[in-house]
Amino acid sequence: MTLIDGKATAAAIKAEIKQEVEQIVASGGKRPHLAAVLVGHDGGSETYVKNKVLACEACGFRSTLLRYEDDITEDQLLDVVRQLNDDPSVDGFIVQLPLPGHISEQKVIQAIDYRKDVDGFHPINVGRMAIGLPAFISATPLGILTLLQRYNIPTSGRKVVILGRSNIVGKPMAQLMMQKQYGDATVTVLHSHSQNIREECRQADVLIAAMGRPASVTADMVKPGATVIDVGTTRVPDATRKTGFRLQGDVDFDAVAPKCSAITPVPGGVGPMTICMLMLNTLKAGKKEIY
Ligand code: GUN
């Protein structure tokens, strides 16, 4: 069984990015600049954004963190987005989700200039990605594809089963997996109203769990020799930790791992790759590759 090391893979890619950035700067080019907007004090979002800023440092990027309290109005936040759209020093930016209930996430996403939308959430990027045109591709699915490539795990003609249909992971993952230039796979998407989930999962050569239900992929759902990718990162209480919690994936790792040919751990699997792909998208934005 191969343990897919997302942390090491992400570190290697960030070193490659840094090398390219220093070459760009040495030849008189502009250092890529990522801005992140964080609303409120959600613990998970705070950690993600902190790690994104640290990743920018590792890649030699400039980064700017813009923080607002969770009573910011939708109009005020839309103004922040417009200012970032118009700021030529900013190559790309993200608005960390989730947003407070009184703000429409879709309105905010659609206000972002798609050429700076390094999350790949804007409908123009989603649509372009879906028909195979150049686009910012959302970071988690791109990170999963990259891990599979770097570990020489084939998907072409294989059966890929995706658990979850979110706009951020499940849907774009399915789109990319079915496209000839990316996964070239036969794709099944399962969700909370799917039937025969266990039987469907047992068909998978590659099983991608992204439904946000801790430890719900059990050994009886996995075909011997399958590759299992765990996107889950639920905080569950753990009195033995200083923080009082630990991150739990969607996969019952201890039971499932012995059956797999390869599996991602949580933490240290998909998570670091997601942030790393955001860095790759920021480099792309700096080079103005999406226009
Ligand atoms: N919240 C959870 N994942 C993400 C992400 O990839 N980008 C943003 N902006 N918010 C998130």
C-alpha cells in the first residue's frame, strides 16, 4: 500500500514555483501578488488563510490579507471585491468561504474579475473548464489530479467514483475526470440521495470521498487494490490534542488503508495540495495566462 504524501509533493511543487518566480523577478518581471479576503473568525477559515499566506512566502509571492468582521454588509464586501479587481498590483485574489449568512456567496463570486479568480469559482472559469478551454481550475480537484499523476496512478479508461457533488470539489472533479485531456475516466457521482452507494463504490478503481461526513467510507465499500482519495477535513473533538480537536477525513483510514493500493492520509494528503494549486494558479495569474 502506497501512502500518498501530499505534504511532500506540495513542498516539491512550491520549490519549483519559487525557482520560476525568482527567474521572473531576476529578468525584470513582477513578483506575483495574491490577496486573500477573510470575513469573521471561523477557526477553519483562519487556519486555511494563514496557511495560504505562509505558502505565498514559500513561493516567493507577495501576499496581502484583508480582514473584516462578520457584520460587514454585502455591499461593502462587493466594494472590496471591485477595488481588488481594479488594483493592478494584485494579480489574483480569493474570498475565503463560507461567508456569513446575510451575504450571497454567488453574488460575491460573480463580482470577481474572472482573470483574477485564482479559486476558479467564477462561472466563466467553471464553464471554460467544463469545455476544456484555458481557465483557472479549482484547486482541490487540480491537486487530486496532480497527486495521481505524480504517483503514476492511471485514470484513463478506469472507473472513478466521486462521493459528493459540491461546486468546489465534487462537480469540478467529475468534469475534469471525464475530460480526455485530464482524467479520461468513466465517472460516477454519488450523493446523499444516491442508491446502492456501497455497490457503486466497490466498482471504483479510484474512489474520491468529498462529502464531508467523517469516517463514513468503510472497508466494505472499497474494492481490493483501489486508490482512495480523502478530501474530508472535519474537526472532531479530541481531548488528547492541545487544540482540543483533530482533523478527521471522510474515510475510515485504519480499516480502509490495508485494502488499497494507494491512499491519501488526513491531514497531509489532499489539503496541502489544495493550497499548492492555489499557488500555481496565482503564478498563472501573475503571468496573465488567463485573459
Ligand atoms: N473554503 C473552503 N475551501 C475553499 C477554497 O478553496 N477557497 C475559498 N475561497 N474558500 C474555501
